Amino acid sequence: MSLAPAPPVAINTRAAHGASVSRLTALSARVDQLQAQISTSKRVNTPADDPVAFTRAAVLRRAQAADAATARAIDAASARLRTTDITLGSINNLVQRAAELALAGSNATLNADDRAILAGEVAELAASFAGLAETRTADGDALFGGARSPGPAYAPDADGTLQWQGDGTPPAVLAGGALIPGGVTGPEAFGRTTPPTPENPLGTSDLFASFAGLEAALTEPDPTLRAEALARRLTEMQAHASQLADSQALVGARGARLESESDRLASQKLSASSELSRLEDLDMIEAVATLQRLLTVLEAAQASFVRTSSNSLWDQLR
């Protein structure tokens, strides 16, 4: 006695059931994906949404983060340079006035009391300069202290002579492939005091020493020594004024380079944001319309699946 073949309707029912389940699962997954996209207003939230766009967006975000860090560093350096420029300008005004006093003190008609008054003004100028030389940045660093900035830029040595306490160069920022210092050091702006040498019998004086020397020259009682000292200090003040102007020009050039780099980063940020928007942003009108359509299709498919599943083999035989 041979066995009868299995009714083909059972196989067909199982296949139809599996196909319906797969279709319902796919529709539900697509609805969930659309709902997630609409809730975030983003077309790409996970790599599964669009692997290529997700990878490109990640690269753009890393670049944006690096650019943002550079922009913050540029802003800090630019602020430091602006403060440096203003401070150097104020110091140069003091030096210009000191040069005028040196020239006035050379007038032979002045008596000791007159020169004492001039010396008193020079002392006030020197005090103002000492205060400006210790200008601090917004972060509390010594503006002219170079890389070593927590302490004072200048401090007296054992002889009472003010010496630069800094080290290295001001904090630099990488812009346009080059490191740009965010300021100038004290010696760059105010010079250095060096001892006499055979090549330079008088040595050199920084601005602190020049102010002190000018005050002493104005109170020198010997006419010949006074004239020589005043001539020397006048020359020094003129040289300091030129050095300060050169430092201001250098600071201005560095500031211009940073401003140019800042503009480039701003333009790059705008371009990256536009590219990210193109990759990730969702067309809300289209997405909502698609979601409504899929919900309608899903509802109809679920209803059909329920009707199909309720029809058993015995229902079909009756």
C-alpha cells in the first residue's frame, strides 16, 4: 500500500505565511527607521541608514572638531596680540615723552631745580613703564614673559637691576602650516642690557636701564658729564622708540595672518556644515508622506495576514 503525497496546500500555506511575516517585518523596520529619522530630523543616524554618508559625515565632524580647536587657539592668540599692540603703543608714548625730556634737559639755561623736575617726571614715566611691562593676559599670564609666564616678566637681581625672568617665545598657534607666536618677549620689545665690550665700550641698555640712566643724567651736577650722559640717553630712547615700533609692526603682521587663517576656517566651517546638511538632513515633507503611506500599507498587510492565518486547512476543506 503506497502512501499518498502530502497535500500541496500545506506547503503553499507555510510559504505564504513566511512571505507575509517577512514582508510585515520589513515594513515595520522601515516604519521604525522613518520614525527615528523624523524624530531627529536626520536622514542618517546609524551606519545602516547610509554607510557611505555616515562615514563621510564622521570624517567631516572630526575635521570640524580639529578646526574648532584651532579657531579657539587663534582667538586666544589674537586677543593676546591685540593686548600686546595696545601695551606697546602706550609704552612707546612714554619713551617719546622721555626723549623729549632728555632733549629739554640738554638746555643749558635750566638750573638744577628745573632738571630735578624733569628727573621726577622721568621717574614717573619709568614707573608707568614698569607697570605696563608686567601686563597680564586674560588668563593671568605675563604678556612679555615668553613661554614662562606664570611669574613676573621682570624681577630685580642681587644688585637691584631688573632682569627678564621669562623663557622661550610666547605661546604659538599653528596657522596656515606655520607656527605664529602670540606676542613678543620682553627682550624683543625692550632690548637687553649687556656689559661693555671692546667693540661696544658703552654696552647696551634695556629700556629699564635707559629710564634709570636718563633720570641720573638729569641730576648729574657736572655739566660735561651731564651733556654726554643726556646725549647717550637721548640716542637710546630714540632707538627704543624704533624698536617698539618694529615690535608693533611684527605684532600687527602676526595678527593679520591669524585673522586671515580665522577667515579661512570660518569659510571651511560653512562649507563643512553645508556638506553635512546635504548628507544628513531629512526632507521632512517627503519623509512624513512616506511614513503615512507605509503605515497604511502596513495596516492593510497586517489585516490581510490575520485573515490568512485564521484560515486553517480544515477551513479550506469545508
